[in-house]
Amino acid sequence: MKPNIIFLTIDSLRSDKIFGKNKSSSTPNINKLISNGSYFTQTISTADQTGLSLGSVFTSLYPFKSGISYFNFDHNIPNFFNIMKKNNYELNSFLPDLSFFKTISKNFDKNEYYTYDKRENWLQLVGFGDKIIQKINDMNPPWFYFIHLMDLHPPFSIPTEFDKEKYGKTNYEKMLSFIDSWIGKFLEKIDSKNTILVLTADHGDYISVIENDMNKVNVPKFFKKNKTLIPAKISDKILSTLQKQKKSSELKKLKTSVSPEDFRTLQNRCDDFLFDELLRIPLILFGYNVPSNLIINQQVRQIDIFPTLSDLAGFSTTLENITGKSLTPLLNNQTFSEEPAYVEAGSSNSKILGKVIGIRTSEYKYLRSRTEKTKNIILYDLKNDPNETKNIASLNPQIVEQMEITLQKIRENSHNDDSVTISDEHSKEIEDELKKLGYI
């Protein structure tokens, strides 16, 4: 019998917030997973946006090869969901009711979608954690259970019990402590002898140095009184403009009073930069066939996750012509050559691709304009400048040239590097979702 698989992704979870000197949350259950499993400390996400990153996970291809993004998931592109079906897995999910997740799970056997909208009234794991536990008890083996949690996505609704300094310095870390308490409850229901648990994220995030939400605006009384009279397309546009103006004003005030490193925490994802806060994500493997207490510091990629799962679970068939490769040699203390990780910025517009592409190695990060390879070039020395504070591109033209050659080689035959054409109606629907998620 093949092992059951729980694939748990926590939206916006950063690697440095569960392991290392930057951690202030209390995560005894995640610590237990690490000490009894294998933890990859240098896992690099493909992008800073959910659709691009998770699309690459489930196909083991980069977006320019698959064409998959938040706006499009083509089930005709070979993916590991189909492989698991061929291996007689029952596919189950517990996901937010966002269009991307509904699309990727449409061929699953059983899905449950929770409401992401109206966050101020949402109970989060307090409200549906017990449903996840019940589902673990009810599935037919071998099963695959895809869970995506949005609790770490602001605005935060921290339970009173966890709103204390001992659970973290920031709201982000306090919420992570709360999530950890539920991970402990999940673990109580898992038989690690016949189950593999994967804990990872779609991407990282900036953690603001200020607690107030700069995107929040006070809705004018006029709009409140005349809500039913004003078309949404007009009111939404006006309120969006007010929101942008408020944030721009706040940023101008703060720029001279905070350090450059702190100032960048106030930015949005899917913009001009791809700092490690957005790209370094956790990857923990636990359970069946997974070594215990193994910390792996070698750089690996998000696209390597499912080839590794395929090996560990012993799938009888797998995907061919993929970019990712199995990490089982690292689990077995064997030689494994590092591969440069391709990275790109997401976009909040269905008609436009993200502005930035690049590659990351354990030594350097190289970024440039997607459309013009000589524009907006950035090179960081990650060994000597891990916080990415100094662009050394102009001082190191040979390294830049070599990194560009590597990038071009990775992107050979990038036939899907064009925006997918979608209807205006679908584009508007997704745009509304992205506003709720904070991309716009």
C-alpha cells in the first residue's frame, strides 16, 4: 500500500520565521516535525505570487514552460495530480474559495472550500480546524490531502490567547504560533508510519515594521449612504485611488525615518524586487521513508518537491520532461549538485507579466527587467551581503554576464512566456480577488 500524503501549504510563510535567529514565535509542533523529519533551510520559491509558485510546484515546471499563473491553470499540462490519480490516490482538498484553487482542484474526488472574503468575520482555524481533523479520519487510503491555510495573510485575526509577547514580536509571528497549535492537533491524527506530511508555502512575504494597515482607508460617509445607488465599477475605482493615495502619503512620511531595510518591508509583492523575504520558504518532510533530525542547508527549488514525493511514495508512473529533480540523494547523504533557481515577480494584471526575472544560487542573486535584459540589473552577493543591501552589478560585469548566460539557458524555448488571453469578465473576477489578497 502506498503512503497517504498531507500536503500543507501556509500562505506567505517565510523560512526564517520557523527556524533560526529571526524567529520569535512559539512553534513546538513545527519543531517536532523538524526534529523528527527533514528540513530544507534554503528552499527557493519560483515567484512571489500564489498562482505562479504553486503552478510550478504541481507541474515541476517553471511558468514560462507551463504557462500556468494565478489567471490560468491548464489541466492539459501534465501535473502530479494526474500522476496520483494513476497511482490510485483519492484526491481531497481543503482550500480557500478563490478561483485559482477551485480550478486546480476541479478533478479532485472531494473538495471543501472555505470562505476567504469578509475576513473581519472569519474564524479561521478556530472555525474549521476540526473539519480538517475529521477529514483525516474519513479518507480512503491511499489518499492525498491538499490543505492551504490563509491565516498568515494579513489582516490578522489573532485569538486573544495568542495575542501576547511570548508568542511573537509581531502579529505575523503570533499568528504563526496559533497555527502551530493546530498543527499539533493534526499530528495527533496522523500515523507517520504510513503517511508523508509536507509543510511548505507558496511564497514568503514582507513583514511590516508598523502594525497599522496603510492600505486601509476610511470610507467616505457619502459612499456608505449611497452604496446601492453608485455602480460598483465607479465606487471601487474611487476607493482604490484613495487607498493608493493614502499609502503613497504614508510611505513618503516614513522613508526618511526608517532604515532602507525596514522601508522595504512596507512595499507590496509583485513589484520591482525579489528579496529573499519573498522567496525563501520552508520545506519540511515528515513520516514515511523520511530520515529524522536531518537539516539540509543546500539550496533546493520549489519545483523539486513533487519529484521527491514521487520517489518517497514509490509512484509507479511519474512525469517526464520536467525541470525539477528528486531531492532523495540529499535525504540519503549522497552527492547532489546545486541547480540555479529561476525566479520571477508576479503581476496583478491578467494582461501583463511581472516586471522582474532572474536566478538565485547559494552565492549570488541576479535580477533584471523581463523585457530588456540590460535594464534594471541587480546583483547581490548573498555570502557577504545576505540582507541584500548593496547592488554590486556595476562592479562585477563578468559575474553578471555569466548569470545572464545561465538565465538564458534556463529560459530556452520559453514558448509560454506570453500572457494567457482570458475574458474580461474572468479578468475582473480575479482582479477583485487580488484586491482582497492585497496584490492591488
